[in-house]
Amino acid sequence: MLANMKPLQEKKKVYVSFLSKIICFALIGGSGFFMNYFISYLFSSGIIVNWWYIHASMLGIGVSMTSNFILNKIFTFKDRNFSLPHLFRQYAFYLLFSVIGAGIQLFVLYFLVEAGIIYPISLLLGVIIGSISNFIFNKKWTFYEKIWS
């Protein structure tokens, strides 16, 4: 009977580990969302300047991608390898997958704004939809982890 408990305990550990990474990634993504949203809004609303909403969103995306990479490397994936080749490779992959997510975000944002949905709601939906792929791609190819582990 104890032998049967061990696989169950291991599965529970994997589940808890996976869940904790999703939560951490989501919290960091949330901080990135607020940074992205705040910068995008400041630069498109006339508070700082009055850029086209797509340009303002591109700036917000860039700033949030960099901060999210650093925070996810340290806290979500607990990667302590800071050798320059490793760091640059990871950052390049992180940016690649973030650019894919950003492209999705901008497509959704543009589509929704042009369809008549107000910018703040469109931005929120764009960020959420664009972020979903980031966790999966980065977990697998940037930080070398199995998707469901």
C-alpha cells in the first residue's frame, strides 16, 4: 500500500510545482500588465504625449517584456545561471516569444478598437490573449521545462 502512495505523492508534487509556477508567472504578468497598461495609457492619452495608441502600446510592451523576463528568470523558473551566453540566449528566446505574444496583442487591440470597442477594454483583452502563449513557450523553450511539470 505504501508503494502505491509514492507515485501519488510525486504527482501531487508535480501538480503543486506547476500550479505555483503558473501563479508566480501570472503575478509577474500582472505586474507587467499594469506597467504595460500604465505606460501605454500615459503615452497615448496626452498626459505625457499623444502618440497613436499602437505606438504607445509598443513602448508599454517593450518595457513590460524586459521586466517580466528578469522577474520570471529569478522567481518563476528559479534560473540562477547568469553567464552572459546563457543570459543572452534566454533573453533572445524570451523576446522572440514575447514578440509573438505582442503581435497577438496588437492584432487583437487593433481589431477590437477598429470594431468600435473602447481602447481600455481592447487593451485589456489584447494583453490577456497575447500573454497566454508566453507562459507555454517560455516554460518549454526558454527555461527548458516540460509543459506539464
